[in-house]
Amino acid sequence: MINYKTIGTQIKNERIKQDLLQQDVAKAAEISMPHYSDIERGETKPSFQALLNIANALHVSMDYILCYEADNPKSREFATNEIMDELADCTRTELTFLHDIVSVAKQNLRTLYKKED
């Protein structure tokens, strides 16, 4: 099942990361501002063409938008590859530091989500 809220969140996060306004992306994607806003909030089922236009407007692949969708079995593989790309040019010292950060973050996330269950 497709989780449109997760897809919308991924689109929104990328837009913010690029310091763009909703209007900028909507215009570049050639879709109306209200429709784009609905897509970011996960309140509509966008067409393939709309998602493709948004991906192109953000200069990312469709995989980048769709593979973060929580129910997609390739999400873990895609996220792992993205992380590995970020780490590829790190020094040993940077890798050690980042490993420590990830270990602590993982423990805290598991504690947090265990409390919510």
C-alpha cells in the first residue's frame, strides 16, 4: 500500500533542504499551488506525472521520493546506500565520531518508540 503522507513528507523535506518555497516547486513542476500543498501534506493521490514533475523540479530521482515510503521493501536498501554515499569520503576519525553518534541516536530512538508503543 502506498503511504502518500510519507511521500509528501519526503518531498517537503527535500524542498526545505534546498531552501525553496512551495510556490517555486509548484511552478517548476507545472502544477497548481493548492495541489502541490495537498501532495506535501499527503492529502491527495498525485499522478505519476505530478510526482515525476516534482522530482525533476527538485533535481532528485523518483526513487528518492518513493523509496522513503515506509511500506516499500526497498526503503532500507535505499537509505543504506544514501548513508554509504555520505560516508564515502570520511576520514577514519570522522567515521569513528559518526559511528558513536549513530549508536547513541539509535539507542535513544528505540527507547523513545518503545515508550510510545
